[in-house]
Amino acid sequence: MPRPTEASLAALLAALEGELEAAGELRRRLHAAPELAHEEHATAAALARALPVAAQTAAGTGLLALVAGPDPSAAPVAVRAELDGLPIEERTGAPFSARGAAMHACGHDVHMAALVALTRAAASLGEQLPAPLLAVFQPSEEAYPSGARMLAEEAPALRGSRAVVAAHIHPELPWGSLALEEGSVNASCDAFEIVIEGRSTHGAYPHRGRDPVLALSEAVLALHAAAGRRIDPLHPASLTVGVLSAGSAENVIPDRATARGALRAHRPEDRELLRGLCAEVVSGVAAAHGCSGEVRITPGEPPLHNDAAIVAAGGELLAAGGFARAPAWRSCGSDDFSFFGALAPVAMAFVGLDGAPGFVPRPLHHPELLAPEEAVAAVARAQALMYVAATQASR
């Protein structure tokens, strides 16, 4: 005889089956018309029309839709999906490809369509629902200011949740598997800008100036070297410089050189160490070249720590949800879902795509990444599993 949590999941999965065809169509429409962070007006409107209950707006374009179940006064389990696309021009060649300079290259179209299907299935269960379900459609996961942080600060309904869960596609995990690990599974992410001020001069007379380009070049190399010697190699952390900018003429040493990058760490202590390291190295290297150097940090999301109780309950439901357990998975990727950890226990599962029918392996944020049609059902099942696991873990 199935246990209560397995019975709840079975009922939810059975109700989901009738929603998947419409969810697939919704996914295609969403994929064809992506909108960038904080501009997801048409996306939110399309979701509101598809939901079975009236949705409350929050954090600009965000939506909160509550399916109350048998006890409307009980604290809900929140399930989150993201609204925004990325500033990427699509190259998948799919018949429902986006046209223009935006693309759903991180699976948000799949997550949204799956959550609509789950919400509709939950609404159809009525009294059988084990706890209220709060569907959270979050704006701006891909850009600052963080939509998750805005919702955490502005949405009273979300602040009353007993748990917040999510499922995210991942192209490097096997199809049919779900990665669900306790503890730190994603890193923090802080953006930084380096500004080095020198003194301009003609390239024929370098001794009359102070070269910020040379100083910046050395600082970038020194930062990577120092990070590898200051952080315990057993602690996941990374430093990336992705943008360099200086000058406008090939024969002129400019006044200023700048760089932008990102700092990632799984441990709060290492996050602080990286921030301090940037300031220390840049100021020292700049001074050695007769320049001045400054580092400006834009704090981003904290590390994502999956709640142990939700993970344990979810692990017991993997087979009932139709999943195998994926190989142990943690990464230095980041997700502002972690901001919800200030409100309630949180957990995110990762849905494997590698080996899915017709799937061409590409990394997240790649212009050729296209999750297969079957991913909508897989993510919806994962969201259902996480919801039921959270109701069990938070009793």
C-alpha cells in the first residue's frame, strides 16, 4: 500500500497527464516570444490567462497564484519558475525559434509551462491536495536587480511559505535522472568592476605617462594566480574576468583601463575572501605601475543551500516520480533562487537532459540550446515531486 506522500504524488502526477499537451503548446509560444529581465509583460499576461486561479502581481511583472486545497489558512509550499530570457540571438533552427536579440537559453520557458501544468493539476485535485500550493513566477533571474530578492522583500504571501522549491533543467545530467543534493549546490555570485587610472601619453614616449593597460593586464593575471593560492582547493570557488576595455587609438596610452568580472564561492567565508583579494591585488599592482586602482563590487545572490529534510523526503520519492538518482551534482553556477532561503527552507532539483530524444548537447546560455518537448513533462514531474517532498518535510 503506498505511503501518504507517494499517494499524494501519484494523484498529482495522474492529474498532470491531462495538462501536458496544453503545456507543450504554451512552452512553444513562450519560447518564441522571450522578454528580458523586468520587461516580461506579455509573458506574465500569457501565464495569467493559462492559470486556473487569479494571480496576484508582485515585483513588477511577477505573479503569485495560490491553490488553497482543503485548508486555505495553512502555510503554502511555494514552487518557483522564472520569467525572463537572455540577451542572446537564437541559433537552434526550431520552428518556434525566437526572432531577435533575446532567447530562452536557460530553460525558463520549460519551467514556466511546467509550473502552469502543475498549478492546473493541483487545482483539479481540490480536497486531495496535501497543502496549499503557491505558484511563483519570478521576474529577472538573469539580471540585477534580482527578481527573487524583490519578491522576498515585497510579497507577503511568499513570506508566509513553509518551504520554497524549484526544478531546473541541466544539459550535463543524464536524461531520466534528477540531481537532488543537500547543502550547498550552487555558488554565490558577485559582479566586480576594476578601474585603473593612469596618465595618458603618446605611445612613442611611454616614459612620460603611466600605463593603466599594462597595470590592468598584470592585475588580471595576478588575480587568477592569487585566487588559486588563497582559496582551499577543496572549496568550490572561481574568479572570472569577462570584459576588458581601454583606449581608442592604437598608438596612445590612455588615462584609464577597466575590467568586469564575477566572483563565485560556495562558502560565505570564501566569498568575503575573494572580495578582499580583489581590492588588495588591484591596488597593489596599480601602485607598482604608478597608477591607482579601485574595485567596485555589486553584491549578487548568496550560495544556494538545499534543505536536508526536503532533500531526504524527495530522495524517497524519486522512483515514484519516474526518476533515477543522478550522479552527485554541485556546481559554481548561481541562481537568485537562493534569496528565498531567508524566508523558508529551500531546495532545487536539477532535471537531466543528456540523452533525451532529439536533444543536441549544448551548455546553458548557449544560442543553440533547445530543451526537447519531453522536458516540459519531466520538469512538471520534478516540480510535483519537490512540492510533495516539502509538504512531508515541513510537517
